[in-house]
Amino acid sequence: MHGGIAQLLRLGWYRPVHAKSASSQGIRSLLTARKLIQGKLLDIESGIRGLLRGFGLKVGAISRGRFEVRILELVDGHAMLETVIGSMVAARTALQHEFTRLHRTMLALVRADPVCRQLMSVPGVGAIVAITFKSGVDDPTRFRRSRDVGPHFGLTPRKYQSGEIDVTGSISKVGDRMVRTARYEAASVMLTRTVRFSALKAWAMAVAKRRGTKKARVALARKLGVILHRMWVDGTSFRWSNEETAIA
């Protein structure tokens, strides 16, 4: 039996995989729970808006802090709505409390982690992106080259080749979706909200001019993975004037 397994390994039927560390798995569970509660919180808020809309009551644009006050103002005097919406508001309050607790726990972990603080020197990379990337990669030495990070997390084009056919499709979307999404969001922030210019942003905007904003965001997200990994390995911070210093 063991000889058969060894033969299969020699033939290349199986490949070694990385087993996440206990600390990385713990952080991943925190991020997953935080994201889940955030989604349920948004679902309840949308549900409240939808129910009130059926009665001709519009919540309108309102800050998160004034949401509950605004809702209670709208249902005042409607006995059934006070009961129904009151229960949903109570559920929202409980979810908001737990979301805030998990979010603060996540921020405390980032503040205490020198790698996360180092990665956050990159424009567009905040606390969530930094800790998501760090927990997803877990061990930077498992990637021989920084450029291997992109394909591992599904940010390279899908290829189909058969005979004379050679088709390049959309990104493969293999690997960790959470890391891939975090890098794409960081790329979007850099392109649309980061005021200070850098050589990296100039490169991405040139791509956007040639090939469109969507493809530029994907390309920038892929390049961010290379830069973040190289910074982590080298122990360097982001350099605004020349991103090549952070690329393998």
C-alpha cells in the first residue's frame, strides 16, 4: 500500500500543500465571522428599508449612527410597524454590537503585528487588507518568487489551448477568495481615492487608459500581491517614488 502511494508521488499525481498555522487559522475565523455578521447586519437594514417602503415611508440617506433614531421616528404611531420593526431594530443593535467587538479585536491584532503595519505603508492597503493578506499567505517563504503570489490567488488570466486555438479568458479565480477580494478592493482604493501620486498609481492609470479601468484594477491587484510579498520578505516599506524597489 505504502509503495503504491510512493509510486503515485513519484509520478506527480499528488502535490504538496501548505498547512495553515494555528494562528493564521484563528485570524481567518475572526475575519470570516466579522464578514458574516456584517452581511447579516446589512441584510437587516435593507429589510427594514424595504418594509417601510411598502408603507410609503422612506428612510433616505442616513448615517449609521442615526439609523435607529430615524427608523423609530418613521414608525411612531403605527402599532403593527412598531412591533415588527422594533424586533428588527433590536436584532440590528445586537449584531452591531458583536460586529464592533470583532472589528476592534481585528484592529488590536493589526496594531500589535509589525508585518501588518509594514504592509499598510502601501497606499490603499488598510488594516483589513493587510491582515487578510498576511493570514492568507501565512508563510512568505513558501513562494519561491513574489510573482507566484498572483497565480496562487487566482488573479491571472485563464488560458485555453487546443490545437490552433489559444484563448485568453478572465481571471482564473482559484485559491483564496478573501485574499483576492481584499487585493482588488485595495487596488480600487488606490485608483479612485488615494490622492497622493506614486509610480505604482501612475503605472495603473496608464494601464487603465490603454485597456480600461476594470482590467487596470485586476492588473494592479496582481501587482500589489507581488509588492506586498516582496516587502514582507525584505522587511522594507513602500517607496512612493519607485515601486520597482519592492518588486522581485
